[in-house]
Amino acid sequence: MGRPDRLPGADNAAPAGYLDAASTQPLHPAARAALLAALDDGWADPARLYRSARRARLELDQAREQVAAALGTRPDEVLFTISGTQAVHLAVAGLALGRRRIGGHLVTSAVEHSAVLHAAEQFQAGGGQASVVPVDSFGAVDADQYAATLRPDTALACLQSANHEVGTRQPVEAVARACQRAGVPLVVDAAASVGHGPLPSGWSVLCASAHKWGGPAGVGLLVVRSGVRFRAPGPVDDRSTSAVPGFENVPGIVAAAAALEAVVADAERQDRWASALVRRIRTEVAHSVPDCEVVGHPRDRLPHIVTFSCLYAGGEALLVELDKAGFAVSSGSSCSASTLEPSHVLVAMGALSGGNVRVSLPRGVTEADVDRFLEVLPGAVARVRADRP
């Protein structure tokens, strides 16, 4: 018998040719089932005392416990936001406010998601200072260099768990130890890596987004460790003193928790499958496409992301050409909404930023999808190069 085309037992939730899981995953079947059930059982106001409200509160509390168990935290440390971006903004603003007596200095890396970089810009606009730690050619910071940037007046530090564009994992635990010695809380943007193996330890605040692991859009995570000096950066309401005021999206939260639980339980098997396919893409692209640079760390990386840059080819034109062939991939900066500006991540790495393509494999991806992608890619690049003035 030959190799299976698809990971045995995996549901093929993504449509054929969809290779942009790092942007968003299709809704996980566990999330779909939980969402439909919660629309019936979790629609009421969980802050009220009548029966349907108590049922909604129970659903919300159970979802919080599921998330905490999946992440290895306490339930009372888990807050639900409307997005990963909101979680990041609350994390930076809440720590800055809670530690304003310590000082007005922030440390971040050059390759953080735009949500972190924009939060740092707002921190500076309010009179703070920010130090940006550079990265190596793989997109990783040096832990010792990061530690040397910490100061007595550093209010907080930010470091992603893994890069969202090239997949390189960051030395979070080493940086976290340096932050602990300096008494500085570390914010970790884990949106790219939640659901892909164990999370690094030592962080103070963690942010993530449900649609990245197969939950519904509109649900984010803000996890604040007990004992961290954190203050709600905006006004609260009479429902609670939480940093995230307002009516909770109970059905969405329940669905996000169900998806996370299912994804974490199957992560090792799924990641082995995706990692083998990514290794094949990295190898074959480097051999089949002339003047092409595969970027990101070859080993210490997320299992499902591979990124490469093709010289003499425009990224937007490549996207259009691959879309004609039935493939959905990303190009340019992965956190830009409607532009294909040069990726700040690739620029920081000193890598080629033109003709950039990010392939990220969704849950249930088939080997046939990868076969066909590798078959059409060289021709697509050649056509784009031939049309280039």
C-alpha cells in the first residue's frame, strides 16, 4: 500500500487549494457543533439570575475552564476579547498603566505583528520610549541581546512565540527568564502558535485569536497571570470589573473553546503531517524555482508555515496567477489588510521582500494539494516573470 493522501482520521475541512491557514483556519467541526448547541443554550445574559441566564453562565464558565486546561493556566486568568488584536492592545495598555510608577520604557522585537507595533507606537505617543530588538537572518531575536535591552524603567516587554510570516520560533523561555530576573512582565503574542504544540513558559500575559485555530472569528484571548500588575486601560461597566467590559459572546466563546480543546488533543499528529509536507515544499521550491529564496529557520519553526521569495516576480501578480490555478496563499506583509507593502518582517531579516509567497497548511490538508501546488508553481513564477517589464 502507498502513503495515504491525507492524514488518517483527519477531516478535510478546508476547500481544495486553500493554503492560507496562518490567516485563518476553516471552522473546526467541533466548533460548529458547539456553536449550534450554544445558540440554543447560551443566548441569555450570563450576568442575570434567572434559569436561562444561569445556563449561559455555566456554558461560559465551562468554556473558560476548557481554555485554561488547554493552555495550562488558571480559569480566573483567562479573559475573552473580540479579537487577538484587541487582546494585544489591552495587554500593552493594561501593563503600561499598571506599571506606570516603574517607568515608561517598552521593549519589543522588530518582527512583531502589526498589532504589537501599533500598540508600541501609541505607547510612545503617550510619552513612553520603545527599544526594538533586531533579528537574525532567520527572523529570531538573540536572547542575550534582548536581555541587555531591559532597563530599570522598563514597564513591559513583548515577544511573539513564533513569527506569523516565516514560522520561526522565538527564544521565549530564555527571554522570559531574563525578564523575570529584571522584574519585567513579558507579553507573548501566541496567535500563530496556539494549537501547534506546547506553549513556552515564563510569560506574564498571553494573547491569541480563535479563528487561527479553527474557532469562530470575533473571539480572542487575553490571559493575565495572577500577581501581574495589570489595570483595565479603559472604563469598565456595571457587569464586571474585567478589562474587557460588555456582553459576552457566549456561543462564540463556547465554540472557540471546543475547537481549541480538539486541536490541542490532536496537535502532535497533525503537526507531524504538516511538518513533513512543509519540509517537502521547502526542498522542492528551492530546486524547481530559479532565483528563489526560502526564508525562516529550517528546523526551529512552526510546522505548517513555509515562506519563499522569488526574484524578478511581483507578489501581487504571483497571488493572482496562483489564484487562477485554484490556490489561496498570502504575499507581502501578513498583517496588512489591503496593501502589499514590503513585509517589515522580511526587511528586518534582510531577506528578499519582493515576490514573496507564504504557504500555510490548514487542518486536513491533502498530499494531492501539495503535489498540485508544486506542479503549478514553477510555471506561475515563469509567467509572472515573463510579463514583468
